[in-house]
Amino acid sequence: MPGAERAEIYFIAAMMGLILILCVVACYFFFKTYRKEMREKEERLAQKRAEKVEVPE
């Protein structure tokens, strides 16, 4: 079949592009969630510190 080599190269390139896009999207959501969780953790720690200071026993 004429052009089969070229079609195979296009197919492989398209699949690699799709994989790269999926990896970028997955990393974006991972870091977005990570930042949110770290911000919430800092808020919890700050709240615990404030509670300790308010109620000395």
C-alpha cells in the first residue's frame, strides 16, 4: 500500500500528542488539588495554634 509508512508515522505522532495532552491535564489537576490541600492544612494548623493560645490551662 502506497503511503502506509507515512500514515503509520502520523498515527504514532497523534497518539504521542494525545498522551502528552493527557499527562499535562493530569498534572494540572494534581497540582491544583495539592495546593488546595496544603492551603487547608495551613488553615487547620493556624486554627489549632489560635485555640491553644486562647485557652491556657
